Amino acid sequence: MQIPGYKELQISDIVCDYNGTIAKDGILLQETADMIKTLAGRYRVHIVTADTFGSVAEQIEGLEVELKILSSSDHTTEKRAYVEEIGAHRCAAIGNGNNDLQMLHTAALSVAVVGDEGCFVQTMMAADIVCRSGAEALALFTIPKRLAAILRK
């Protein structure tokens, strides 16, 4: 998709932080799950998480997502490296925390979420787009012209 005055985007992968972005206290939000189902087949959706509550595998059961459980002591670097590994040039990243900042900087398109948990201010400032929820962020990809309307000059 060519966005006038911005850049060309060829997004095939969407990488989501979990807690605070698409889940609350370890529970995947229903509206987010619904959006993931809607995006299935059009995009590869990835979830990157430390799985703080130990609930992610159960919460995403039946959804077409790729799950990356973070294992290092440096989640910031690990999230960025994951985006690089799958191809940052074709990746959108969605997050809200300090440890999402490098992931958002690296991705071709970045979306910060200011939900119930809030959003780290530098992460919000690094994002191309800011949304009120993970479901709203994912909904942008259901109608790509929404992205163009936000990003064009």
C-alpha cells in the first residue's frame, strides 16, 4: 500500500505485546480475540510475551497466532530481535510498555495502545499511530484505507 507523503507499506505480519495491549491481567480481551479471528488468513498475527500470569497458551487456544514466550532477562532486546527475525520491513508492531519501545522503533509500522494499563510515554511518542485499545489497533488492518487516512500527508 502506497501512502501519499508517507511511505509504501507491505505488511504481512502483526506483532502484539500481550498484557496491557491485547490482554488485561493475563486474560485475552474478547474484542481482541474477535479481531484476531477477523485478520486470520490476511496477516500472520504474533504474540510476544513473558507470560507473567502463565495463561497465554490457554487464552489463545483455537486462534491462528504464533506465540513467542520471552525467555531472556532483556525483553526489550528480545522483542526487537523477534521483529527483525520475521522481517521488520513487512511487520507492524503493537505495544504499550517501555519494553515495547525498540520493537516499535524497528517495525515498518508501529501502533501504541493507551488502554487500562496506560502507555509508556516514549513508546507512545515513537509510534506511528496511537489507539485506545488493542482491538482498535488491530481493526486498522481490517480496512487498510484506514491506515492511509491516518498516515497520509
